[in-house]
Amino acid sequence: MFKELSEKRRSVRIYADRPIETAKLDTIVEAVLRAPSGRGLRPWSLVVVTDKALLAKLSVAKPEGGAFVKDAAAAVVVCADQAASPIWLEDCSIAAVTIQYAAQDLGLGSRWAHIKGRDYGEGKTSTQYIAELLGLPENLAVLCIIALGYPGELPPPYKREELDFGKVSYNRYGQRQP
């Protein structure tokens, strides 16, 4: 089952004009709340956005590559209290990937828009822009936005021969599978 998910999951850039059912969004949220986290601290906070006007405003938070967010049916803004865990970045990355695999399992597409460390312009970071837009408390940093929706395109899965198994070592770096 997971093998099939991992084979089919691709970043979706084009979304169908179709809302996501509330039950599916709830399932995705529950999957994230069950996701692993260092010492079980779960420092993340999520903002699920379905309002089309807000999605359009979120799509400019990453000026050089977030336009696809405006066409999504929903987006999840993954944030964290950096003081809650020294590994908040890793924990939020796990949460974000959990969103993407849960979406794939439900027949939805997704795409990650990286926000942390980005400059929005106008003297603001992308996190500051999103914080103002969504009313985030000052202690939250934004890692990413995960766009969600029914795919308007289905990118083909990577073929096995396209995978770079040369990046994998066994027992010692550079040692190939015995």
C-alpha cells in the first residue's frame, strides 16, 4: 500500500476547479496530528485555508514560485513555535510530508511551497507576510504551505530506472548493496 503511494505521489502544479470534501480535510489533519515527532513534542500548528481570496493572497507569499497555491482547493500552512522544540524544523517537515502522503491516499494532489527564510519584499519576510494575513501569533514561524486539490494533471510516476540508487550506500559510505 505505501509502495503504491510513494510510486504515485508527485507534485501537482495544476488543480481541477473542485472543492475538497470536509471529511477529507479532516482525515488529513488527523493524519498530521498522529505524525511522529521528536520526543512527542509536536511543535507544529496548522492553518487550513479554503477561502479562495486567502489562497490568492498566500500564492504571493513566495514571489518566485508559489503561484500554484491560488488554484488549489485548499492549502495547509505548516507553522511551529521554534522555542517548543530544538528540532521543530524536522518535526514540521515530517508533518508536511504526512500531509502530502495523506492527500495522495485520498485521491488528492499536493505541492510544497517552501516559506522559511524567504523574502516577501516590501521589507518583510514571507513568514511576516503570512503572519499578518492569517493572524498568527508572534511565536510561530512558517515552514511551508502545502497546496491541496484534485489534480488537473497527473504527472507520470518516476520509472525505477530514473531513480538514483547511486545515492544509497550500505554499511559504509560508497559501499553498494552486497
